[in-house]
Amino acid sequence: MPHKVSFPQFGDYWIPFEHLVTRGLEAEYVVPPPMTKRTLELGGKYSPDTACAPFKYTLGSLIEALEAGADLLVETGGACRLGYYGELQEQILRDLGYSFEFVNLAGANYSKPLTLLPFLKKINPHYSLPRFAMAGLAAAKMVDGMDAVDDFVRKNIGFEREAGAFEAARADFFRELRAAADRKEVSAALSRCLERMKKIPTDKPERPYRIGVVGEYYTIMDPFSNHNLEWELAKKGMVIERWMNLSGNRLEPAKKVREKIRRYTKYNMGVTCMSTIDCALTCAKKGYDGIIHVKSFGCTPENDAIPVLQNISRDYKIPVLYLSFDLQTGEEGLSTRLEAFYDMVVMRKRAWS
């Protein structure tokens, strides 16, 4: 009997994962419920106190996926504590009495695709490798397309003449992705969406305020985790640049990045830390109006990046807002800080113009 597969909720990236499972592995995919306060309460209740916020978010999402009928859970690996999520979360869920199969991709080597084959067989022992490969190409194109559309929206939504026009186009594009059968249909949907967005009337100034968003990959990419801060800023009339996403996460070689930022740091401090510094330095050199550094509470590599960002801020006279998110982060406090940052950026630019 085919498994009912699920993966922790992570923004809208469940769409390509659903395609990969349903069309590539011919298994049923259970979409976890959208994250809510209950998700955080569940994750926080059963997680170690010292675990980082993404661990708690994903654990709560896995519990809700099991409640929704999933019987096989998938967890990814990673270069930081993310690499330990699967093993610990599986044990917590079994201690809670849940019965399920578990696929922990921490044991796979993504640079060697053949190491994924044993994990795929756990989901469907009779899957077709050619079929999975075709679905993989389509899923990869979905990720690229979703990131391209979101990038376009972040740069333009604050200037639309008709409120909601960009979000409507984005929602229609995501619906088309779920119905797409292959890479060709994904590409066609992306072309239609971008053409539609380019025709949306905007009142964009010649030199809009530009804000670079850098930081830890989970919190920066998951809108629920960061309280939709990018959309909030964009809607104030700012162009938001964010390089960290699943398609952009094909980062430059560490040696090349280290060479670019050697004035500020000699050593690789782990995971996305070097990319954070690199992207912040790029923003500063390009004359951006501000930088926002996003991370989960307790993220050691991104904590290490903060003193370096302070040096960049001093050298290039660019303001940096540091935001650390956990389960207790409130909407009102965040809104106040974003409003103050926005006011500072506006006053600073007016004073210099």
C-alpha cells in the first residue's frame, strides 16, 4: 500500500516537494497544515528548551502532518544543527506514541545523487528512476520559478496601483504549478506569470529605497517564521533584495567567498555565515539604503556574523537592523522596530540628497 508522505512546512516550497512525491515516486503527499500559533505551541512543548526555533517549528509541523494522516515523514540534512534534526525529532515523535516510517536525508550526499536511491526506495520500493528524474527536473524548475516570481514581487509590490494585483498573479501561478505535469508546463506557467506581472501598472520612482535582507536560511526563507517582514517592508515602498533562497542557495565556493570578504574575516564560520557577510558587503558597496539581518534565536554562525556586519555598517555608513526570532517574538514589537527602521532610512536618504 502506497505511503502517505509528508515534509515539514517550509513556506511554499511544499509545492515542488509534492510534485516530486506524487509524480516522481507515485506516492500520496500529505500537505501539512499552514503554520499557526498551535504549530509553535506543539513544537515548543516537546522540544528541548535550548533547541533553535526552526527545530521547534518543524517538529510542530511534523506532529500536525501525522495528525493529518501522514505515515511516512521526511527530514532533510544540513551543515549546522539541522543535520541532527531528523534523529532527534524521530525519537521525540516515537516517545509521544506516534507510529510512522521515517526517512532521514542527513545520511545522503547531495553531491552524489546515487546515495539518494536507498532513501527513495523507502518511500516506494517500485518507483521508476526515469520517472523520478523527470519529476526532479520539473521540481527544480518550480523552485527556480517560485524564487524568480517572489523576487519580482519583492521589488515591485510596494508600487502597484491596484492593491493585491501582484499577490493575485502569484497565487494563480502557484495553482498552475500544482497542476503542471512536467517541466515544459512549469516553464509555460512561469512565462505567463512574469508577463502578467510586467504588465501590472506601478508608480515606481527612479531611485526607490533599497533594502538588502541577509541571514540564516530557514528563518529568512520562511515567511511565517519571520512574520512576513519582507512583504511589510515592500508594501511601504521599498525594493527588497534577498539572495538567500533554494535556487540561490547554490552558493559560490567557500574559497571564492572568503577571497571577496577577506578584509573582514579570515575563517569560515559555518553554514550561511560567510554568505551573509558576502551579501551584506555587496549591498554596502552598491549603495543600498539599509540591511536587515535575520536569524533564529541561538543560531551560532549568524551570531558570529554580527560583529562583522557592524564593521561593514561602520565602514560604509549603512544602517543594519538585527532581528532575532523565536517562539515569543510578537507582531507588535517587530512592527514597531520595522517602522522605526523605515523612518530612519527615509530621513537619512533625505538628509543626504
